[in-house]
Amino acid sequence: MLRYLRQGLTAALKQPFAVCVLYVYQFAWGILLYKWVQSIIVPLLHRYPGSDQPQSAVHLFLAESQFRLVKTDLIQPYLEWLLILLAVRMLITPMLNAGVLYSLEHRQMNAGYRFMKGIRELLLPFFLYYLLQTVLMLAPLYWLAPKALALFNKAYGFEPLLLSVLPWAALYAVYALLIQLLFLFLQFGRASEDRRGFLAVLPVVFRQGLRITGNALLLVLLGFLLAVAATYASYIWAGLTALIIQQIYPLVRTFVKMWSIATQREIWESYRI
């Protein structure tokens, strides 16, 4: 297992262009979401009664908000913008996946050229993969959401509710991880020179399932530890050092993501038939 982690690390270090593109995308997407949420929340906070106002003013504010949400079309523009943002993300994500996986497969080409060529050649199949993956990821929520609502209505407190929901949430997290890994390997097959299909990918996934899952969990754990370390260091070294850490961490997180993808590709490269 460690051998693939080392090989994946070496492969990730050879992808500075792809890492920078992913970092810039996540940075820009974060700013866009922040500005959008800010444009919604700030006007509401201006209308929220201050601490010097009586409690009845807060109740009146909540009642008015509930009335405007239920009886008017106030929320419609926000829902439309949310759907637009989701559509944009569903288009950009397979584009980036195509560029990254093609870059890992064709390392002999120029970095920028192979990234853009991967988008041109693989965008359509990767978009279909992403659409199917999204449907499979959301499908269990059709059964889980009503069950969670029923548990919420029956719960007598936060702790019993958490204990009731946690097993279902854990099962869904495992399911989501397995679906993500399966489609990652399907994309490996599509990005390979010989365009491997579904039937060629499944044997590798089934035979190496434990190794694939183990490597994924190790790098998820590493990402979590890095997040905790960055947060802790920001509290310990406040000021300029904390600012530098907060600016560097997203780049490190993006590199760990690339490392995870490259590691899984090394497994695919070793065991594909």
C-alpha cells in the first residue's frame, strides 16, 4: 500500500500545472459562493432587531420572514441562482477531471497542452459519468431523507437524534465513497490509451477494492489531520503567521487531492488487464 502512496506522490509532484488549475478554480469558486451568500445574508442582518430591541421585535421579524417565504415569491430568485451555480459546477467539474486524468495518463506531453487536450477529448464522456455519479449519489436520499425527518420528529433531544442518525449517515458516507472510487476508475479506463470500458474496469475494482479503499481513507485521514493542524497553528501563531498558514493550506489541500488521484491511478496502472 505504501508503495502506491510513494508512486502517487511522485506522480503528483510532476503535475504542478494541474494542481495550480485546481487551486485557482477552488479559490475562485469559494469567492463566488462567499459573495453570493453575503449578498443574501447581509441585508437580512441589517433588518434583524438589535440587542436593545424587545423580544417581541425578534418574534415579529421571524413571523414576517416566515410569511414572506411561504406566501410570496421572495425565494424564487435565490433558487434560480442556486440552480445556475449547480449547473455551472456540473459542467466545470468534469472538465477539470478530464484535464487532470489525461495529464496523468500522458505525462510526456506539455503540461498545459495535455490538460486542454484532455478537456477536448474527454469532456462529453466525463460529463455523462459525472451525471450518472450524481444520480447514484442522490438516489439513497429519496429513502434516507424521510427516515431522517421521522427520527427528528420522534427524538426527545439532540443526543438521541444524533445516535439514531449517525449509523445511517455512516452507511451513506461509505456508499458515497465507494461510488466516487468506482467512477474514478471508470474515468481512468476512459482516459487510458486503449479506452478501457466498464467491463475492463470492474475486475480491477473488485480485486483491489480493499487496497483502493485503504489508500483513499489514508489520504482522507491525512487531509483531516492537515486541516486540524492548520486550524490549531492559526490559533497558536496568531497574526501574520496565521494569515500565511491560511493562505497556503488550500494549496496543500489541493495537492493532497491530486496525490489521492495519482495514487489510485498507480493501482489502476499496476493491475489493469
